[in-house]
Amino acid sequence: MAADEVGRTPSIARVYDYLLGGQDNYPVDREIGDHFKVNLPGSVAIAHTNRGALIRAVRALARTGIRQFIDLGSGLPTADNVHQVAQRHQPGAAVVYVDTDPTVLAHGRTLLAENESTTVVQGDVRTPGAIFHHPETERLIDFGQPVGVILSAVLHHLNDDEDPAGIVRYWADRIAPGSHVFISHFRCGRNGETEAAQAKLIGTFGRGHWRTDAELQALFGALSLQEPGIVPAVQWRPDPGEESRVPTVWEQLIAAGLARKS
């Protein structure tokens, strides 16, 4: 999670960018991405289905009237970023992006330079207090009003002893009633290919834990899990016409859920 020596060690954010077809990555990142493309064909769908669920979640929250979002471990800018989706339905919606990767910070600040209601800050999801009290967070987010907290494909990079449930609880304790928390997360597979994917990711970055659906639900703590519960990301509130699509073995490996604070 600490900032790497840019271009010398692989970055989670840049590998993800490469798998999504982005250009903000280095050979060391593409080497990891190509392992998935070549040796585990079909696995790239994980990144795309996760991104789709995130877009649908932000859209759903903005349509309910939520006008402020915190995207923790946001990764590199791509098409339909959180602020673009939110502001499409709630003009002027405030968005705070948080990441540790220096490439994310540089590109995000360039992209958002003229958007007064959106910012990117350097922060580690494991130190939520520093994010909560960051001047940019305090400038844009009114915690007396509902907030959408996003933890998209980030908590599976934390070990159990880093207390991912405690991180969710930190935010849940500070957001107003009517706020929501969206989590997407790698879920345990039960075949050789998916176990190979898990081993490659954890071996590359030296950390992380893929969790069961029960463990994913436990991350939400006392928050009220919303329909359809914990499901493969591709099946989380699919767009019209997509409801009957059966997820592939790879698409089943990334699950999503949304919970509300009463």
C-alpha cells in the first residue's frame, strides 16, 4: 500500500489500469497484467465487471439524492469516474478520491484541476483518521449529511491483522444516517485456475486475503445490507437486458455489496 519506486515495482493501481485498457502503466505492471491475459485467459473480466458494478452503485446512490462521495483506494482515472457518474445525476456533487500511488495522485490532480467540487488526496486506507481529518476532506465533505463511501477492490489487499472490518466500522461510525458503504472484493474460488490467480496477486504484492461471502458480509458490521446482498459484481443490480446473464468462473471471483446506515 506504500508508494512504490515508480516504474520499478508493480503497482496495484497501474496493473488494474492496464487490464482496463489504460495507458498509465509501466513494463513492470504490464508483465503482471500479461500473466493474467496469457496464462489465465478470461481473468481480465474481473476488472471490467468490478468497474461496471462501481458505476452502477454510484449512479444508484446519486439518484437517491446523495451528493458527496469518498472513494478509498480509487486507482487511476478511467472512463466514467466516480465524479463523472455522480455529477451526471447530481450536478456539483462532491468527490474525494484517496490513493497512495504517486501516479494516481499526479494524474488525478491534473484531471480534477478545474473541478472545484472534486479532489484527490494522498492517503492510506489503513489510516482512516488521517483521511477523515485531511483538509481537503473537511473542505468538501459534510459528515452531517449522507455520504457514499466506496471501497472498490481494495479491502482484499489487506491482511486480517490489518482489521479491514475495523476500517469499515471507522467510517460507519462517522457518516450520517442515510449514508451508504459500497464494497467490492475478491471472493474465494474453488478451482485450480482461480487459486492460481489468487496466488499470483498475493505473491506479487506480498499481502492480501480473498474472503468468503460470509466474511464479506461481516465487513459491513451493523450496517443494513441492501438488495441483492453479496453477489458476483456482474449480478449486482445489472442494467436492463443483463439480468439473465450467467457469470463466468472468473466473474464469480469479484463480489459486491451495498449497505445503508439507518
